[in-house]
Amino acid sequence: MTEGTKRVDILPGLKVSIVLKQDQRTGKLTEGIVRDILTKSATHPHGIKVRLESGLVGRVKIIHG
């Protein structure tokens, strides 16, 4: 399992755990499959922002591969 701070590590179809905007205070994780990568920069200190196949958007905390 890897942290989701590098864009190069994240590909559509990967299983990841993200933190939704409304869950940032609690750190509650939501699992899903990456549909789109929304962060344009190569890295982001809080995690790369993605859209899951479910339509939820959040920052990647764990990459399950």
C-alpha cells in the first residue's frame, strides 16, 4: 500500500481509499475505483484528487493497487 501524494502512482481502475471533502476533519476513508485523476500537478502534499467510479471526489490517502 502506498500513499497517494504522487500522480504517477495513480491510474484509472486502481482501488484506492480517499478522504472526501466533508470527511477531512475526521479522516474517514472511502474506498473505490479511480475513474478520473483531477489533480494536474505531479505531486500534492494532501493527496492527489480523484473521482471514483461512484462519482465521489476526494484526495487519495491509500493506494491498494
